[in-house]
Amino acid sequence: MAFLRLITALCLSVISISPSIAQGLPQETIQKELTMIDDKVVLGRIEKVSLPNITALNNIGIPAKIDTGADSTSIHAENIKITATDSIFNGLEGKALLDAIAVEFDALTSTKLRDREDKTDIMVSFDLIHPYSGDTIAVTLPLFRLAMIKSRGEGHLARPVVELSLQIAGKTVLTEVNLTDRTRFSYPILIGKTFLQDTAWVNAGYDYLQEQDTALIIGRKERALINDISLETSVSFTNRYSILHALNIKVDEKAKQVSFTLEGDNKQHKKMTVPLVKMLKFSNAQRPLVYIPVQLGSIDDNAFNKPILVYLRDRSKNSSQLRLGTEALNQNFIVDLGNTYLTERPIALFSSVSGDKTSFIMSPKEQITIDGITVNAKPSAIIKTPLLKVSHISEDKKDTGRMVNYALTDINNDVHTLEKPIKRKIRVGDDVRPIVVSEITLPSSLLIKDIALKAMSANDNDPSRFDVTPNLVHGSLLINTRTTNLIHNHAALKAGYIEQAQVAGLSFPVKLDTGADVSSMHATDIKAFVKDDKKWVSFTYTNASNVKKTLTKEVIDEMRIKGRVGEKSNVRLVVNMQVTLGSIEKEIAVNLRDRSRFKYSMILGKNFLNNDIIVSSDQQFMLTSNASL
């Protein structure tokens, strides 16, 4: 009974609602709470977008970043051309015409462009790219206005803005969309407040939240078909992109095509030519990224049959020809870690089993308490016995039997020394691992389990880690890659896109930016120096009330920030800062930059918002009060 109560609690925890709401409600009602709040849809940080009024794209879900920090929505467009009927623009084209329109209509400070009654006097033609076929889709629309984007240098960049209907999670909004080159960014569409206002909340702790209920349950190993070629298929919980085994790869970047030989698990070969999406850069090579049609399961049994984004490389030395990365898993699947070849029978939807009391749901990144010590945890299908990796192991023979002493490093890098009787030993390759009995604390339950111990390598600087195996639980171990820390998930707090934060003894308004991976803080007089063989930095923070404070912090990282088209990328130093927002207090990584040109001196990105806050693009100061100290 205790275990059943545990599983029930874990299944409820995945949907991130308060216990008071969860009690007494059926599972379908609880699931709705995840994706709808106050009659507004809740979106993840990445979602699929369709363009219902463009025939070639109306049934295609295009991945898009959902960004509460962006005022505007943008889409990747090519061959953008402006035409104007007014004689004052005769002889002008390209950037010169765009700049002349900006001056004539005072685009930086007025709404004259947007307010003109007949917008057919200035038209925009552009090409959208079909993500699967690579075909160009010609579109011509009236110029709605110009977006004057602050450049990282001086001045502004003018971008044409049109009105397009965009649809996410069944919500269709006719919204302003600026047209730009987004080839340097991960996603071709950025959804900003022009779509989000009055429509959606954003939960930065999830990717593809809206795809979760319809996800298909697959095993850790499957067989896929690509053009009738059978491939052994595996999964990765750490790599973003999927990999497809390919030989004789030839890239024609000018024609935007890739030709290659597909080799299956039975050594069958098939030559293929597909559109090139882009080249992925690795430390020692570049790999072509392409869409490939993948089938899992029989068509008669609700099979999966969709294009998947993969990069091509020779995987002759690997046991699987297709490895599914987190991008493909997030969009389409939940992985049953303890089973294989599930798609050889009718495929189950996640929504049909998420309320099953025998299912244990976890993410690839968790924190689990073992013998009162909280450590990082991850799922593993490679080993059979749950494994605790520790920083030190030694054995000792006593009157009561053989004992093992080991040092366990927790999530705060504090070291704990334990001694336990050795129950037995197992051999894994060249390793002989002692087995001990441990208490594993999970919400609403305590498990008593045999776990194996292994010393971490000398080059591994991470804290101790617990590898969770399918036999840790009685039922199915389901891996949901869309989020982190599902086991201890809790009710996320509703917050406005502007809130009041306390940082370094100061209180000031900050912007909650779901589009940013790492938070950023205003800093001037940035001076790096070396202290005790470590890199440090001193900098000055100034808030809107002109209160200054000089801080000195150890540099924990350096970030290279992508520039817009025509701008160079730049490097920012990263430090740890303690940030408090209402009842939430975290030490997070913050990159330093001069934000004097921006209204808000700090943005809080995913590394602060993750799992704790759902952001509104409509309201401010929902979680805190606007009162600078």
C-alpha cells in the first residue's frame, strides 16, 4: 500500500499543481490543470506552431521558442523584398527603401505606418521554407509596420512586420510577425508578446508541454523503418539531436541538398537525397542536419510516421543505426526504460497510462535522497542494479562481517562519510561492486533497496550520482525528457513578466524572460583579474534609482552570445548571484553585460524560472509588489 501511495503521488507530481487541487479530482481534470490556467493555454518553452492560412504549412508543426522577454514575434524568411507605390520612393530598393520608409513614417517614434487605412501601398514579398521538403513558399502581404530593433552597436535595425495567423495548441491568433534571417538560431520562429498577450502562460520548466499527452510510449530499443530499410533504434537522454547512420555523405550547400547511402541493420542499402536544413558545428567536424521520414510500428496499429530531424554520420561501430535525441523525444515520445520493441504491438499514448498507479515517471535529471543525503540522479538502462557513484570506497573486515566505507558528495558539494555492511558483491566487466542496503526517500514513501557502489573516476568533478534502473520500481519506469526534477515537482507559482527581486542587498524590478537560458545582470566597469589561480571579476551595478554597488565575484564560466545578422558574437563573464523573488530564493549563474540601453537592469531566465514559475505576458507584479528599496 505504501508503494501504491508513492506511485500515486509521483503521477500527480508530474502535472505541477497544488495538492489541494489534486485531491479528489480525476486524472483527466488534473492533466487539464497543467495546460490551461484561467482559460489561457499554458505553453512550454518550446512548442510547435502552424500557419493555418498558408496552405503548404497549415498542417505542419514548426518548432518555435516561446519568449516572454520578446515584445515581438519573428519568423525566418528569405528573399525579402519591399515594393512601394508612392512616387517619393521611386528608384529605391532593398535597405535604402526600408530606411526611407522608416524616415518618411517616423517608424521609431510614431504609429503612422500601422495606422494607415490602405496598407496595400507598401507590400512585402518573401519566401518561407518548408521544413521537410525544403521547398520555398512564396508569400506576399501588406507591410503592417516596421520593427525598429536595438542593435548591440549604435542605432536600430529596421525589420518589416506583417500580420500572420499563427496557431499553437488550438489557439489561432492574427499577430504581428517581423521577418528576419534566423539561420543562426536554433528555431525558425520566435513567439513573443504579440502572440502571448491574452492567450497564454509560459512554463519555462517544460519543452513541448502541449505535446505531452499525445506522446507515444516506446521502449529503450526499437526497430524503425526509413524507406522500407529496417534500423535498430536507441535513445539518448543527454544529446539534443538524433543521429542517423549514413555512408558516402555528400553535401551540396549551394543547392541545399545532401546525398548519402542509408545502411540498415541487415546491411541493406538505399541511396537518398534530402534537403539540407543546416550544418551542425562540432569541435572537430561539421555534420549535415536533415529531416528524415521515420516509421515506428505497424500502420494498422496507430504507428508513428513523421519526419524527424537528424544529423548524418557513420555509425558502423554502434549497435543502433538511429539514435533518438531529446528534440525528437520531446516532440513525440515517452520512453519505457524497462522494455524494448514496444512498437511491435499497438502503441500506447502517454495520456492513457499517466494515471496508472503502477507507473513511475521521472525525468533525465533528478535529485533523490539516499540515507538522508540528497544526490543528483539519472535514469540508466545500461546496468541492472541501481548504482550509487561515490567519491571514495574502502573495505574493512570486522567481527560483524565485511564493511564498506564510502564518501558521498551531496548536491551542495558537502561530503558525507558512511559505513555499511556488504550484503554481497557483483561483477560488471572488470569492476567488482559491493552491494549495500539503503533507504531511498521519495515523496510520501520510503523504499528499502539494494544498491551497488562504484568509485567515480579521478577526472569526474561532479558530485555523487545515483543511476536509477527499471528494477528500482515494481511497475514501468517512464522517462519524460520534457522537463527536470519530476519526482519532487511542486505547484508552480504564477508571476507577471515584471517582478521585484532582491539581489546583493538591493531591490529592483526584473524581467522574467523564458527565452533566455541564463539570467543576465547590468554591469559596468567590468574588470577581470586572477586571485589564488582563479579568475575573478569586479563590476559596478547601478539600478534605476541611481544606487550604485560594486561587487567582486569569482568567474564560473564564460558565455559566447550569438549576434544578430551583421553583428559579431560577444563573450560575457558569468558569476553566481543569490536572487530572491517572493518566496523563491536561488543561487544562479548570471552573465554580466551593460544593460544601460534597456529598461530593466536584470532578466531572469530559465535557470531561475525552471520548475518554479509560470509567467504571464499580460500582467506585472503578480508575485511581488513594486517597491524599490
